[in-house]
Amino acid sequence: MGTVIVITSGKGGTGKTSLTGGIGAALARRGSKVLCIDGDIGLRNLDITLGMTDAALMDFTDVISGQCELDRAAVPHPTVSNLSLLTAPLTLPEEFAGEEGFRAMLDQAREVYDYILIDCPAGLGQGFRLATCGADRAVVVSVSDPSSLRDAQRVVTQLAHLETVHLVVNRVRRPLLKKMETTIDHAMDTAGLPLLGLVPEDANVQLASGRGQLLADSGKGAAQAFGNIARRLQGEEVPLMKIPRW
């Protein structure tokens, strides 16, 4: 039985979509069967992060409505075995089964995949409620500035129905942390969450996305951080990576 993990944030610009794609690819490279679901209706970008621009012809509403089977709508990644994408619609159809239908689709996915990662839209609106309704656990993504951490706190209050909620601090730069006189411990305390991982600021993430490519598994920088987070999700104990001093 697979695990559904929703990856969410209180605001846009935290790198949540890149994190979803990076962790999904890392889990797949480690042998897990992974489905990445884009939950951002109308603003979908997960296909670009995965290097699968416009590869998906069907979306999750086609599966929920019964127009298409999950195994046909989920598109395999062209280079990473065990990794598939199920995209979001541009708009919701008039007759949409809502949270009940979304949960039923996730139950189908649990029978096939080891991990189902949902890229949740930012904010706390209808899209957030849909993406989180059937999750088993959540990862809240924040950057280290006070406003982002405050927004992460607000998200946590809406995830009380989940037993396991973790924090990932993304795009970390040590000089900025020092200048702000803050630490990762403070970020954890502010968000009120245990830490799942740190991801350093890495220009390669933006470069790969701009080229419509999946971030290569280089074993350093953000790629290393994604791999470490994947290992922790699989139950391994992995030390936090050291953030470069640039």
C-alpha cells in the first residue's frame, strides 16, 4: 500500500514544485515506484520541472470521472524508470466529484505506487483542500524569511488531521541566515514542525527548469539534498547536509 505525501507551502515562490520533482525523481532512482500529481489547477508547472513539458494528454479529472484509467493518464518519465506524472486540469469540469472523487483516485494510486507526491497549490483555498484531503502525511516547504515561516505556521493549523507533518527549508544560503541572525532551529520553532531536510540555494535548479529538464542527479547541491530527503522518507537516518559558505 503506497503513501500519499502532499507537498505544500503557505505562499508561492518557496520552490515547492522543484522540490516535488526532485524528491520524486530521487525516490524513483532508489527503486520506488513514484507518481507525481500536479494539484495546481490552472497553473500547472510540474511537467516543466520534470522535463515532461506537455507530455500529459489526460489529467486527474479524467481519471476521477472515469473517462480514462489511471495507468493511461499517468505518463511515464522518458528517462527515469519508476517515475510517472499525472497532471492537473486547466479548469475544473462542471460535474466534478470533488474531494470524494480525489480520495477515491488516491486509493487507486496506492495500489500501484509506493509513493504518491502531490504538488499542492500555494495558499489555503479550494485547491489546497483538494490536494490535502486524502494525504497520509505532509511536507511544508518554507524559505528562511520571517513572512514565509509565518505562512508555514498558518498551513500547519490546516493539517491537524494528519499525524505526520514535516518542514523542509528550501533555498538556504548561510550568509543570509547569518545576516538575519536566524538559525535553522529558529525556523523549526517558528513553524512548529520537525525538520525533514535543508535544500541549499542552487542555480542548477533554475537552469534545469528553464531548459525544461529534470535536475540531474549530480550528488551535490540541491540534488544531494533531494536524495537525502528521499532516504529519510524511506526510513533511513541521514545527517543534515552542510550548507556551502558562499
